Amino acid sequence: MELTFSTKFMRDLAADSKKAYKHLGADNGQAFIGVIADLRAAIFAGDLPGAATSVRHDDQIFHIDWVVSSICTLHTVVAVASASNKEAWRDCYRIRLDAVTLGKEILA
């Protein structure tokens, strides 16, 4: 799957394990790197081994949350041509990493 990023920080977090460990802690950083590896290995969003914890959509934009750990969540966004089907996000091959929530702190 093709990854895009909402900010340079999100790109750096996904590309550099040292930054992931620094900002998320060792355990959450390691889990985050695993989720990023799964995203890169998947062909489509629906191919990810972990189920999305939350899927919301408005018009043609889906907001999808993925569990990284019990206190860490990855927030992503996908755009589809037609959001008439609530499962349309599963066929997307491009996903934007929007933010990471660590406890109550939002990192973006």
C-alpha cells in the first residue's frame, strides 16, 4: 500500500524507528513500527491483519483508526471515488497517516 503523510513529523515517525521510540516509548514505538510494516506490506487497506477499531466517513473520506497498543492509536484517512458502501475503504491502496494518539496526547 502507498503511504502518504499529513505532516513531516508523521513521515519521520513512520520512517525512523529512533524517532518512534523517542516520541512513543520503547513498547509503543516497536508496536507502531509493526503497524507501519503491515501497512506497507498490504496491497489494500482491507488486507491489514489487524481490524480497524473505528471507521467513520463523510462524503468520500474515511477516517480509520488502528490500535497500536492499549494506549496508542494510529489515525488514518483514505479517499474513495464513491462512499456509498461503508466498506469502500477496504479497496483503497493509498492511505494517509494523519496522527497518533498516545494516551490523551495527539501527535501529528
